[in-house]
Amino acid sequence: MSNYPGTAGTVAHNMVTTQFELDGFRVVRTLGVVRGITVRSRSIFGTIGAGLQTLVGGNITLLTNLCEKTRVEAFDLMLQHAAQIGGNAVVGARYDATEVMQGVTEVLAYGTAVVVEPSR
């Protein structure tokens, strides 16, 4: 496995990049695509609260917080998936979001799990 573990069973956050290489490391093995998927809906209270916030304008904090929690969950699931298949890093990390139905959104975090070692 790696000398760069995250918390038990995950890849460390500092071992993830949107680039296709990780500065200071070289890829010694590519393991394949990994993903984390989360599907969320707004509660009736969240929808009402967000509707009230739109009347005032500005940042709709209820929805911002919901989106952030959803992205974090999808990201962490991706890191767990990478660790499960033997990776110690993820390159080419991305997010995607799709509205599955009215008020229900899927967030997907994906990238390529790799095994890296420090550059010499």
C-alpha cells in the first residue's frame, strides 16, 4: 500500500489532484477509475428556508451547506474506493452533478487511482 495513508481505509487528501501527475511523486502503477456517488434531496424545511433566503438575495447558505456536504461525502467515498483497490493517490480528480428528479441531485466524484512513490 503506501507510506501516505489518509484516515483508516482512505487516501490522504493531499494525495489527490486534478492534474494527471502529483508533484514530487512518480506513478508506478495505474489502478483505474474510482468514484464516489451521493444522491441528496432537500427537505421541505430546507426548501422553504432557501426560498426565504432568495427573497433577501445573496448567498443561499442553506443550499451552499447542502452542496458542500454532498461534495465532501462523494469525495470521501472516492478516496475510500481508491484505497480499497490499493491506491495511495488519485489523479485527474473531477466532480459531476446531475439532477435525477425535481429536488434530487446526484453528485459524482471521480478520478484515476494510482500508486505513487517519491521522485528520486
